[in-house]
Amino acid sequence: MSLDADHIVDRRRMRRKLTFWRVLAVVMVVAAIAGGAALSSSNIAGFSDLTSGSIARIKISGLIRGDQDRVEALERLGKSGARAVIVHIDSPGGTTAGAEQLYESLVLLKAKKPMVVVVDGLCASGGYIAALASDHIIAQSASLVGSIGVLFQYPNVADLLKTVGVKVEEIKSSPLKAAPNGFEPTSPEARAALAAVVMDSYDWFRKLVRDNRKMDAATLEKVADGRVFTGRQAIELKLIDEIGNEKTAVAWLAKEKKVDPNSPVRDYRLKPRIGDLPFLHVAAAFTLDAIGLTGLARRLEESGILMTVERLNLDGLLALWHPVTGN
């Protein structure tokens, strides 16, 4: 009995120690996140080692949303001594309003600095809206470009609520107020109203493509059905201008905009949202490991759950390409 009691006491002591170190690890991660956020706020927005006479490299990646910090950073870049700007895009798109905001900011920047877009891997939907701000778009032959279209998604749990015996009651000023709400079948009138909103934004997107890419009606019909195209296909369809990479962009700036090809290309970092910072993903994985959930972060990444959760933060009309993948 004495040995069993001692064994139990030892196990409890070990558990307390393990709990202490796990809590300490979490505290250290939180401190690292806070320090990284503070460092990012002071260093990422604005010029990081960008000097007068260089070509500024900016990167647009991930989901695109409205971001006033990004607008202000691009305004500062326009007032800088940079000779030109190379915009790298690797994005599936995002909200239509966020993409429009980014497009307008890049148009203003182009009025002050020679600008060229380089598609790194994906330039779809809202990402392509941003690319349209440039007079010259370069992509790799295997890059994916296009997905010209607008989407409005909403869940409908009416059948589920009926199954569990829950009814949501409401009083509203008119039939189309807060429609659709997901708690009842969508009425034909509500569906028609939403379709009108989607098509209005879609017409705006199509006009943007037609005017910026100098595209005839027949070609526009081919590219504006929501599909993505490879770089090789995109150049034939006038969605891009050239196959290449950053070196190709520098050569174009030298030939067409008389920019010194020997100018150094240096990063100009746009201030990201805290949730988009890469170190947060590392910190999250470390925290899961510290509390005994080893491998969970990796499984979430592989399953696409993290991407799905991020998409839930996108409200309103979407200009987004994200195919559903399965096993």
C-alpha cells in the first residue's frame, strides 16, 4: 500500500511539473507573438532597406480583403524615390470590395511609378482584378490566371433546425430585409435580388477586363466564364502579356520605361494583418506541440481546414477561386 501511495504521489508531482512547463511554453509563445507583432508594426509597413534609386518589390499573397494600412503603404511608396515597382501576385482572390480597393491603390501608384505585375503561381478572381492595374502582366507558363466571376455564398440550415425542432421567428420591415438568413428556405424574390447584385458586380469585373486588356467581345466571352487558365493559355487569350519572371519584368521596365536594368530590386513590405503573419502559424504549431497535440497543426494544414476557417472571415461578395478538393 505504501508503495502504491508513493507511486501515486510521484505521478501527481510529475503531472504538475509537466503542466508547469506546458503553461510556460504557451506564455513564451504569446510573448513571442506580441514581440513579433510590435516588430512588424515598426518594420514591415513602409521601407525595409529600400533606398532611393531601387526597384521596389511588393508582394500580394493569400486572401485579399480591405486593408487601409496597405492603402497607406502604397501611397508612401508612390512618394518615395523608388524608380519602379514590381508587383508579385500569388492569390486566389478574396472579397470583391477588397480587390477593388487594392486595384484603385495600384492604379494611383502606377500613375507615379512605372509598374509591372509578375504572377508567381496563382492570380485568380480578386487577384486578377489587382493585376489589371498594371499595363504589363507577366506569368510563368504553368501559373494559373483568370477565374473572372463573382460569388455569393451562404449556408442554409433550415432542414437541420426542422429536424431538431428549432424555429427562428422574426419581425422585419419588408420581405427582403436580412434575406437570405439561412434559417428558412430562400424565397424566389430574395434569390432574384441577390442574383441582381452578383450580376452587377460581374458586369463591373467584365468591363474592367475588357477596358484594361483591350479585349474584343468574342475573347471576353471565352475568358469570363469563371475558369482559370495556364500562363500559356492566358497569353493567347490576352489575359497576360508575356511568359517570364522577375528578370523578365526588369527587362521590360528597362526597354519600355527606360529604367536602369542594373537598379537593385528590394522588398517594400506592406503591413499585413496580424492573422496573416507567418510567425503566427509557427507559434500556433509550437503551442499545439507544447500542450501535447503534436501533429495537429500539420493535419489541419493538410486537410484544408485552416484555409476554410480563413474563408469564413470573408463577408459579402467574393471574387475568389478555391476548388473543393477531396481524398
